[in-house]
Amino acid sequence: MVTDPVATSSGDGAHRMTFWLPCGDVAALNDANLDRWKAKGVDGFVCMNRQLKGMGGTQDFTGDPTASLLGSNYSTQRSLRDSRIVDRARSRGMKMYLGFYAVNYFNTQTPLRDWFDDAGWSQIVLPRVRDIAGAAKTLGFAGLATDQELYPQTGGARTASWRWNYKGNTRPEAEVRSMVRERGRQLMSTILGSLPNAEVLAYGTLFPESWEELVQQKVNGIRDKYVSLVYLDLWDGISSVPGYQAIRMYNSVFYKETHIPGSTWETALAYDYNRTYSLLSRRFSNWSYASSRFFISPFAWINSGISPWEQARSPAAVTQQLDAFRRWGTGQEFGLYAFRGLNGFDYSSYAAGMQAGSAPGVVDTRPPDLRITSPTATSTGSTSGKVVVSGTAVDNLAVRAVRWRDQLGGGGVATMTWQVTAGDYRSGWRWQMNWSTPSLTLRPGPNLITIRAEDSKGLATETTLTVAGPLLP
């Protein structure tokens, strides 16, 4: 069965370009600076702190709007308050996130605290997250940002790990992953308790089946590099708690280029988005809720770093990169990293590309094509009282979710698997997203089941299938 599309979204591009900066640099921005960066196409800032207090950081935060913020331990929050940077940025249509490192300088085994350290989580991690979320609300930030890169630990150690089988662990894999999911639920519940309707932005999330994992295979000869990592479990727990406005993943593998020779922005991003959505549909426990609030966007790095590979690309190459990010980024945002701050590089020759990359506009008007392959007829019967509906969906960008609902108010999401039918990362992909609902219970008589396919921009196609239920005894 082939279905016709229904208009549901504008297909907007990712026109909000967000710079990722140290918090001190953000607080120091005066009105002239804000106007200058706004004119270059910048639409917001991540104000990034280092480790939280008790995990290597020096700064305290509070959600108490009457707090004096005296003392050097409150210098960051005090500078943000006194500079009124969030209000001044908002008045220019610029969005702000307050960020922290998801790493513990004193923990050489895992990020933050050991996953099974109940006291460490209840007495240190969660209170510190509560405090910075409260500060974000008091100061007017839209949400929190977290950097999940494992920076060196005490003594220069680099042994902390996101693997389930981290150093010193003696528990089985299933038990570790279950505990990580629980810590994710605790983190989001804590955030929402202080910052209702929060947006949560994350950098450095490594999922299996992603383009970055393919890069590891093709470039470094390492297969299944990220299978043992627990990011997926943490974000399953985080995303399962209702009440947030958005979860945004900034994908840093696309900093400078696609990495695999012969690939293009289109082929790399199509692979990454479709494989990731497919994976999350099978692994996230609340994908029905999360899928419309979970946004994937690339992360660019225009200026130069230290190594030869990190040197700035040409303005023409960056313009092409940002154009692809505008087309593919979801939730209308993508990120930019400013190595060594805003003043260490001359962006003037890149301004035109930045302005074009952040220009509002529609980039997609084509909803996904949706086919039901089973049951095969528009009206069919079931003697078992159960039915599984399955089919395919195809889009010019990516299929985010396939949903089902019945006339009694039941509903959920299908599991999806991305299948390449022809082509590759050089020539382009021909593909389809195979999907399947869970086993649905039928009531006696006709059952109306509506299937809806949504793409990465929110455009949707739906159709309704009539299935005859079992006969009454």
C-alpha cells in the first residue's frame, strides 16, 4: 500500500548557529561584541564550565535568586548575573546554554562517579547538577549543555572509561547497563526538578552504528568500536523521563570533514542520521515520547587548532560545510566550536558562509514515502486477535520515526532498520527504512490502525488500515 502525505511541518533548516565557548568568554561579551557576532550569523552561545564542584571544579552554583554570590567559589555565576549577558543576548534573539564537563578529575574509572556508588551520586553528582540547573533557571538560560569527553584525571591518568567493562568492574554487562540507565533517569529528574521544560545539549556522545563508528572501521581498521560503550544506556535513561523540551546531540565527527575518502556531506549525514534513528527506535525505552524531542545536529570547527589536521579549511569549504549542516541539522540548531575563544582567529573571510548557514528558510518540502507490506490488503482479517503491521519508508533526508495508533487511543512507535539497497558513501545511497509495529491486540469487529512516518524535519505521511478482529464466541 502506497500512501499520500499530510502537511505537518515547514521543513525548516537548522538556522540557529550556536558557538561553544568557555563561560568567562561568554560573560565578557559586551553589546558591541554581541551585535558583531549576530551580524556574522551567530544565534547563541554555550557557556561552558569545567568539572562540577566536588569532581575537580572550583565553582559553586545556586538556584536561589536572592543569594549574594559572595566569594571566589561563586565568581562564574556572579559574573553571569552582573553582566546580564543572558538577557542581553536574548534581546537579540540569541539562545544561551549553561554547560559543564561530565567528567570527574578524581575518578579514574568512570565519568562523574562510579555507576554503583550510591553515596557519591546522592551526595555529590545529583546535588551539583541540581545546583547548576537551578542557576540556569535563575539566570534565564534555555537549558544545560554537557561535554562528555574524558579529559585527563588526577596524576595525568587517562583510564576513566565509558565502557561497561571499565577498570575495576566485576559486574555483568546487563547489570552495569541497567544501572547506567537508572543514573540517566536520576540526572534528568534532577534537572527537571530545578529547570522545568529544560533543553539538554550534549557533545561527545558515541553511539554504535553511527558514521563515526564507520570512520573507525574504514580509517583505523577497528570494527564495532562503540558497542561496549554505555552512552546509549545513559541517554536512554535521560530521554525516558518526560517533561523536557529538547535533547540535542552535537556530533563532533563532522568538525572539519567527513574523514572517509570519497564520501560527501550528503552521504555521510544520510548514513549517520538514518542509522542513528534506526538504532534509537530499537534501543530507547521511551522513543515514542523522545523521538519528537531528540535532535541530531553536526558540530563544526572553523578556526585552527594545534595539529596540521586541525588547521582551518578554506572559506569555500566551510561555506559548503555549513550549507550541509543547515540542510541536515534538526531542531533548527547546529553548533560551532571556537578553539581558544572568539578573539584568537579572524572570521571575516568566513562571515558570508556563516550568514548563509544561519539564514532561516525551508530546506525540505518532501514528506517520506510510506508503504505497508503486511498485512497486504486494505481490509483483512485476523483469527488470532493479534496483528503486526510492517512496511517501508523512504525519504530524501532521514526517517525519524514510524508511529501507530488505533481508534481506542492506543499508540506507540515501530522499530526500524535502515537497509541500503544500492550505492555507497561515494556514489550515494539507495535505501529504505524497514519498520514493524509490536504485536497489536485486535478487538472484535473492524479495527482502524493508522501508520504515520515522520522525517528528520517533521514532515509526515500517514495512512489508515482496517483490520477485522476475531469473531465473538
